Amino acid sequence: MWYRKFAVILLFICLVAADSAGVQKILQISKEKGTVTEYKDPYHTIKKEVSYFPVAESKWDERKTVSYGDSFMMERTYGGKRGHEGCDIMASYNHRGVYPVVSVCDGTLEKIGWLPQGGWRLGIRSKTGVYYYYAHLSDYMKEYQIGEQIRAGEVIGFMGDTGYSEIEGTTGNFDVHLHFGIYLNDKNGKEYAINPYQVLQKLENKKRTLTF
């Protein structure tokens, strides 16, 4: 009987090996736990943990809408030629400080403050280790502390037009919008961007409705 069990185990190992060889796996580092998790499809994990579109919709004013497209890796020139590491969500009502920006998922506040390219920005790390990046904010919802826990759907700031300058608080270099980015880490811990467009599509009908 032992050889039958051995044959079954051997067959199982062969099937697993064949599956692994046929699928490109993406490794993600969880900085919180210091462990490595393998994902056959990173979007599967991301779509399971996100709950809200990153910009709220207006309860009273139907004119205050947003639009977005797949602008991932399109050329940008500020600071030198580079690929656009995210998608821009544009405001139909082109005024800073109007549209609430919300966290798409639960997570930990990891970065906040000014970046020359991103202006006032905020970065949240989910429990699975995915990093969500919100940039060009006009201001933040409150004074945050690094390490603070953020809930899905929580208002974290407001859409603006900050950035493209070394001078903190610079505005007006482009129209009001939210730059939304998603980052993973490879097996060596090096961060890289993935296209958030299909995530935004998935969240299209999951907007918080707020008064603004």
C-alpha cells in the first residue's frame, strides 16, 4: 500500500510543479511581517482588499464629477523624462480643495508630506503589503502621524493641483486632479509600480457619497 501513497504524492508534486512553471508569479514583500508572499495575480489580491473609489461623489451637485483614463507609463517630463506611474483622476469642477479623497482600503499611514513631483502626498500600506499613493492634494483631512491606522472609505484629504516644484505649497502648474498609484515590491524588496486602471474600473460604482 505504501507505493500507492507514494505514487499519489509524486503525482501531486508533478502537478504543482507544472502549474508553477506555467504561471508567472509576482512576489510581494510584507514590510510589517517581514515575510514573502507569492501571488499568481497581484490584481486578485488588490481587488479583494479595496472597497472604495479614491474620490467621493457629490450628494448635491451632479456637475462635480470626475473622469480618468489609462495614462499609466505615459511620458512625463518634470524632473526628466519618465513614465507616469499611476492614473490621473480629473475634476470636472476645476477648483482645489473641493473633492474629498478617500482611502481605497484599510492600512497604515507610511508616508506624508511634500514631494517635488507629487506635491502634498500621502501613502498607505495595506495589510498585504501593497502601497497606495495619493498625490497633488490641496491639503489633508487632519494632522496625521506616521503609523496611524486608516480605514477604508476614510476621507484623507482633498484633490488639488500641488507639485512640480521644489517649493512647498506650489499650485497651478496643472489642472486639479488626483494622481493615484499602486506599488508592490519584488523579491529583493525593490519597489515598482503597477497599472491601477483596472482597479479604478472595479471601484467605479463604489464611490462614497458626501456633501460638497
